Amino acid sequence: SGIVTPADLVKIRVQAEAGRLGPSGMLETGLRAGHLPQFANSVHAFVVMSRTHGVAGLFRGCSATVARAALGRGAQLSSYDHSKHLLKKHAGMKEGVPLHMVGSFLSGLAFATASAPADIVKTRLMADTQGKYRGFADCLAGVVKEGGPLALFRGWTPSAARLAPHFTLSGVLMEQVRSLVGVGYFAA
């Protein structure tokens, strides 16, 4: 995940410039209303940002990106197996597509929950063009100080609404492919 940090950084910076351009070329709406756009497109953003901040500057937020991936994947993988185990033991479910769907859905919710704080920090670090935050810990502390601990979960609902169906589909497909090629289901 750290390798793709520059692409994520550019995406966040370009999206921050979304808005309607007025006759003067200034943004009339959006987060940067009243300012000229900095970038013509994503490729231009890569070029400008690498010239301005150097190649290392393209990795701003990398530690938060890696933390998000590690926390999310750890929660997703462990909750998938454990959910299957509990559903078989307490809900009488048998190995098969319905069990895989429920386990995968729950693992998507676990990913969204575990990765939310790092995701907030990642987005804030990458969107910070004024140098407000010195790094991961400073940003994390600032978010909690400004909005309390629940601010670390802002945007959880749309994240879960995106991730849970994604993991449901990919989890079921993974299990079915494993079965088709003779490897069998993941044990739980």
C-alpha cells in the first residue's frame, strides 16, 4: 500500500480542487473557492507536486496508508475466520455460500472500523497543503483534540457501505475458486 501513496496523494489533492470555474478562471465553488486551480489534471499534479516537494514529498501520508492497510487487513482476515467459526457453532450455519456471505460482510465492517482512524489521518495529511500537521502522531492528536475520539470514525458509514459489499463479493468468490481448484474452503 505504501508504494501507491503518490497516486492516493494526487487523487486527494486533485479532488480537493473540484468546483465550478468562473469566467476569471477562479474556482467559484468547492473547497478551494476563490482560488485558482493548481493542477490541470492528475498527470500535471504529479509533475507539479514532485517538482515542488520532491519525490519524497509524494509519500506524504505513507505511514498512515500503511497503518490503514495493516489495521484493516488484520481485522478483516481475523474476523472472517472467527465469524465463520461462531456462525457455525452458534447459528447452525454450514460451510457454503450463505456462511461465506455473512462472514465476508462482517469482515468488511471490521475492516471499515479498524482502518477508520488511520484513514482519517491519511486523508488529513494528504489534504494538508498548509503544513498544519507534522506527521501521523501530530495529526492523530489534532483530530482527537479538535473533535474528540469519535472524530476518528467520521465517514465510517459510507466507508462500510462501500467495503462490506466489496468484501462480501470477493470473499464468496475466493471461497468458490478455492473449492473449484480443489484447495477446499478456509477452515474455521
